[in-house]
Amino acid sequence: MIRFKENYSLKKYNTFNIDVKARYFFEFTELEDLPFFLESNKELAGQKILLLGGGSNLLFANDFDGLIIHSNVPGVQLVNEDREHVWLEVGAGEDWDRFVEYCVLNEYYGIENLSLIPGNVGAVPVQNIGAYGVEICDFVVTVKGFDLKTREEYHISAKDCGFAYRDSIFKHELKNRFVVSSVVFRLNKFPNFKLDYGHLKAEVEKEGEINIHNIRKAVVDIRESKLPDPVLVGNAGSFFKNPVVKKELADKLQAEFKDIPTYAAGNGHVKLAAGWLIDQCGWKGYRERDAGVHEKQALVLVNYGDATGEEIVQLSEEIRKSVAEKFNVELEREVNLI
Ligand code: EPU
């Protein structure tokens, strides 16, 4: 299936539910349709390009005056297995959480802590999604797709993906250039649970014995209790990254603010909780017109209905300023601003 539209509304394609339009929009479900489309629409060659997955990590400030490419390749395939592992190739267009659910049902271990993260599989390696002590880079084997610059298909192995905290090569050298068609993950046939993040273990025990099904349930419960459902209230998860600062600054802050959460980040650095910093500045539950700060998690900005991208950006800038003034810490956006 392909879909090509002009002046196409993106409201359904971004979880902030911002009502903007794309000058051109192209969607495909089979990778070979992409080069064919580009060949037969040469007049689009000079257009600015944006690669769009599930739209769960971006914020449109304006209409997009260019070509949006939406890879919507379906399918989950078991491509290899040995005594300990399974290799699954998953289309970029598959819903991430449906895939996690499938793995949990089949008792393929490893990604249960990443339950209920919104978005499509294609965006998962771009963002190197992570939650509750697990990052997807530990399970990615290969990212397959098409390079718009060389016009060739590539299989990029995990070690070449430049994975780091919420970061990868797809946000830098290959940004808006490498169209992901599928991702190969390697999962375990035996459990090796990671339960040391926050109160996760206690939450799992509330569900019953410690097994993959109860871990998924606990993670879903925690996320549902703290994070707004993008279907009901527009949002893109954490709006900022958790800042990594020098240990000296962290020590100074700790002396002044006794209960500040800190996480060792190696190399004389410490990671702080952006949500805590924003919360301490009094932003939690703040609302101006339809742009606001979620009432249960200050790291999440929300669109209550008709907020514009500009309004959300403006609110985020005010938040940044107040955190910088109070803590001398610069917050960096996690959400991709278009
Ligand atoms: N906190 C507050 N007030 C708030 C929010 C947080 O005091 O309003 C405190 C919490 O009490 C806790 C600390 O800050 O001590 C950290 O909070 P939490 O465990 O909720 O996690 P987070 O650091 O805010 C990160 C990820 C989330 C991920 C969770 C769980 C980033 C930017 N965010 O949030 O990821 O689900 O950990 O692992 O790393 C996302 O990326 O969109 C996302 C939701």
C-alpha cells in the first residue's frame, strides 16, 4: 500500500495532537515502493524531508513545508533461534507495545520493562527507548532500511548505531536520511529480570510471583498511574532528557537540596531527574489555556485540546529558564521540535 497526499493533516500522526499540515505526505508498507516513488516524483527532490514514525516523540511548531515519509511496514517474523535466543524481525510500522505484548505472551524475555511506551517499532532504535533500567540497544541486532542520500538499502548492525542515552546515529549523521523499514531484535528464552529501578520489584510482588507477565502488568500500572494516555491527552512522554552534570555541581545541589534524586552516570558525572527539578520549581499541574504540565509527572508537557505547538514550546522555554535559575542546570529537549 502507498499513500501520497498534499496539504495533509498531521493531527493523527503526532501524539501531541497538534493540528498542522504537511505540504507532501508519503506512506508505504513495502520498502521497494520508496525508491520507485522517489524516481517517479523527481520534482520532489529538493524538498525538505522529515521521517515520521508513530509521532510520539515530536512537536510540530508549524505546518511542515516539505515531504514527510512515513514507513509503515508491517509484520513480525521469527528469523532465527538457538537454545538460548530468538531473533525477531519486526516491521517499522508495528505498534511497539503490541510487539512487547506478543513477546510477553510467548515468554521471549528482555523487553518486558519497556511495556506501554507509545510509538512504532521504526522509531525505537532512533530514540534508543529506555525505561525501568532497560534500554533497547541491548536487544537490537540490525536496523534495516533505505538511505535517501545513496539511494541504497542497508542493514546497520547495532555496534554501528551509535547508541547512547536516548540517542543514536539516526538522530545525527543519518537524521532524516535513513528510512527504517524493519528492526531485528534478539530476545532471550530464559529470564534475566531487571527489577532494581525505583519500586519496580515491590510493584511486581503486589501482582503475585515474579514472572514476565506480572512485570508487564506492574510496568503498565506504574505508567498508567503517572503518565497521561496520549489517546486522551496529547503528549510526547518526557519532554526533556534527564540532565547529566558534573559531580561537583551535583554535590553542591545535594548539600542544598537533601532529597534531590541522583544517579551515578560514570566519568565524574551524575544524572539528575528533570521531573524532580521541574516539580521543585512549582510547575506540576500548571496550565495556561490548553498547554500544561502533567499533574502527576512534571517531565511531561500536555496538550489539553487546542494548544498550538508554539504555546507548548513557549511553556517549555519558561520551564527551562526557571530550572536554570534555581539549580544552574540546563535542560535539553528530548522531544524533537519541528
Ligand atoms: N519526580 C518528582 N516529580 C515529578 C516527576 C519525577 O519528584 O513530577 C522524581 C521521582 O519521584 C523520582 C525521579 O524524579 O525520584 C525520577 O522520576 P521517574 O522514576 O518517574 O522517572 P523519570 O526520570 O522522570 C525516566 C524516563 C522515562 C521512563 C522513566 C522510568 C527520561 C527522560 N525519562 O523518567 O521515559 O519511563 O524514567 O524509567 O529518561 C520517555 O522517555 O518519554 C519516558 C517517559
